[in-house]
Amino acid sequence: MSGDRDALRRELRQRRRAIPAAARIAAAERLAEQLLALPFAPASGHVAGYWAMDGEIALHAWQLRLPPTLHYCLPVLGADGQLRFAPWRRGDALVGNRFGIPEPDVAAESLLPAAAMALVVVPLVGFDARGQRLGMGGGWYDRSFAFRNRQGPPPWLVGAGFAAQQVQVLAAESWDVALDAVCSEQGTLLPATAGTPVPP
């Protein structure tokens, strides 16, 4: 099963890398509209995104359109295998983590725990119509938000990807943390609606 998931990851990563630059820019704009229109989009507090790498759909358009009552954060990898989050604005200092992904260059005491977020936009390699997510395989988001399986939102968890990353079905693993929605440039999937897209 692990080998099948690894092969699928390779295929889907190549699929998203192949999307032309102009289509990526347009998709990021449409994604921002989907994220801002979420029925549970918070009006205040801390929200988190990610630094797009390896062909991931970008979040800059969403970040720039957030109301001033929301504070945008980026994830920081902890030595304990957990994600913490640091407020970040364009121009703030960044440093590469062990995987080469830029993180805010802040003191550890400035980091916020996962539970302090109102909403987190989660990167993904693939997703299905039920909102099941295939990540990179490191388990960072599942470990960090495992408490969600006991208490539910908030924080709200929203997957973000290109429509080309959708697959027919993904098997759920016992450690998977459920997403509340998946947004792409073509619409929003809400698991409660059994995979019916909300049009852009």
C-alpha cells in the first residue's frame, strides 16, 4: 500500500509541475476567491498558509486579500515533529528549514501552537471528492492537528490544490486528520455535501 501511495505521489507531483506559469497565476487568483468565500472563513484571529514549493498552488493572492483583522502565519517545523506557526508579512525575514522550505526567522517563544489557529490552509499532493488528502508522507499536519479528531474545529482545515490533483478515490488511514474543505481553482469541495463542488 505504501508503494502505491508513493507512486501516486510521484505521478501527481509531476502533474502539478507540468501546469504552465500563466495557468498557475490564474489558478492562484481563483483559489483566493474560493478561500475567502468559505462558509466558515474567520473574521479575526490567526490563519495559516504555506510557502508553495515543488509546483504547489500559491497562496499569495489569498494572503494579500485577507482582511486586516486576520493575521497570516507560516508553519515552522519543530524538533518534536510538530508544526508551530509564526505571523509573517511580505518582507519579513525567512530561513530555509531542513527540507529547504522557507520559514519565518523568529525566536521560538514567538511561535504559536496549532490550536491557536482559526483556519489553516494545508498543502496536498492529491485529493478525492470526499475531501480525503494525500500529503507528502511526512505526517506533519496529521501529527500537529491530531487533536482535531477528538474535538473538531476550530481550527478549520482546508486543503488547497489544482483541480488536476484530484483522483477518483484515496484510502483513508487511521492517522489521517479530516479536512473541512478542499479548494481548487475550479471550486470548493465540502465533505458534508458528499463531494459536490461549490462553483467558483
